[in-house]
Amino acid sequence: MFTKILGYDVFNKTKNDFIKYIENFDKINIVSGNPEVLYNGINDPVLFECFTQNNSVIIPDGVGTVLASKVIKKPVAEKIAGIDVMKSIIEKCENENKTVYFLGAKQNVLENCIKNLKSTYKNLKIAGSHNGYFNLDSCEDIINDINKSRPYAIFVAMGSPKQDIFISRNLEKLPCSIFMGVGGSFDVFSGNVKRAPKWMIGFGLEWLYRVIKEPWRIRRLSSIPKFLIKVIEYNRVN
Ligand code: UDP
């Protein structure tokens, strides 16, 4: 069920299998394992611990991660985009009357994201929300709010590593069953940022679309070759 990439266990079945698999957990941290995030993790013990602890499951989010699994000849079944998993969890919550909490992004993005999600998922129960601009070292008011509202799932959209640090510090403290860092997904749901057209996603070119739309991302792409080189080196040694 997992492909070992650089010491990480990466889920290697389909997205539908993953949605069934998460039922086995009382508490789970879903990590969208794109090359940038996984590369940063091997250089940062706190992040590495967060991605590899018992409750964490990494999904292959990104063509670079899929490619890495092919390079080591243990290919994952498909790329699993974090935003698609987030949608499936929201659908599940709507159908099963479970609540969700949205933490992250700028206030107006957060509000538009929630407004749009409410109009798509009419019966979705939202336990609460807070924007992502706060100090991780002094956020007791937010922790109290989440504790009081007892959401089943919490989506944390503050980019990596801030969202990962928040989750690893609070996973045991908070009563949520599903924790998921979702990067820029609130921006997509708010309508602020568009996802690539389906054909580009199909060709594994979502990264190219994002770079065209947000050229500052080009610097972040350098982690893809660095990640792949590490994967090849690691595989040769282990
Ligand atoms: N963000 C936040 N708090 C911060 C920094 C960033 O809530 O202190 C939000 C930002 O507004 C945006 C998201 O985090 O909505 C950044 O996502 P990014 O595009 O970096 O994530 P990716 O999709 O690349 O993982």
C-alpha cells in the first residue's frame, strides 16, 4: 500500500482507495507530498518527524513524486491531488453530518472560500474558521475556538511549513479526526486562483500552469530536480 521514497511511506493506491483507507484512523494527518514539501522535510528534522509520525499518511501530490516512484520501480497508482482529497472529505462530511473547520489564508479569501463551498455543498456544517495570519507561538484563542467547536475535520491552508508545524503541535491537543494541510486550496475555492484546465492536469502539467499564472513560483520548482537526484542517490545506497 506504500512506496518508500527517501524514507517516507507514500500511499501508492488510488484516490478512492485512500478515502476508504482513512476510515481506519481515529486521528490522521494527511500530508500532500509534493517534491518541495518532501525535499524540505529531509532537511528539517521537525518537519520530517511531522510527516513520518504514526498518524501521518503521505499522498503522492505532484508529478515529481509520481516520477520518483517510477524511478525506483515501485510506481504509485496515480497522482493524488490534495485538493481532490479535500473535496472528497467535504462530501463525506456533508453526507455524514460531520463538521469541518477552515483555518488559513487571508480573511477575504477565507470568506469567499466558505461562501462558495456552502453554495456547492448545501448541507455542509461548518464548525468555524480563522484566517492564517497569526503567530504560531501565541494562538490560544484559536486553539480554544477549535476545541469548543469540536470539528471532525480541520483544513489548514497556511502553506508549508507553517501549516505542518501547526498540525504537529496541535494534533494531540485538538479533538479533530482528520487534519490536512491544504496549501493554496482556499485560494482555489475562493475563485481567487484557478486550477489548471483538465487537459493540463491530465498531462501532468499543473505545475506549469501555476508557474505561468504565478511566475514567482519558478524558484520553488528547483526542488523537483533536487528531490529526484536525492531519490536516485538514496535508492542507490539503500
Ligand atoms: N498563508 C497563511 N498564513 C501565512 C502564510 C500564508 O494563511 O502566514 C496562506 C496564503 O494566504 C495562501 C496559502 O497560505 O492562501 C499559501 O499557499 P501556497 O500557495 O504557498 O501553498 P501551495 O499550494 O503551494 O502548497
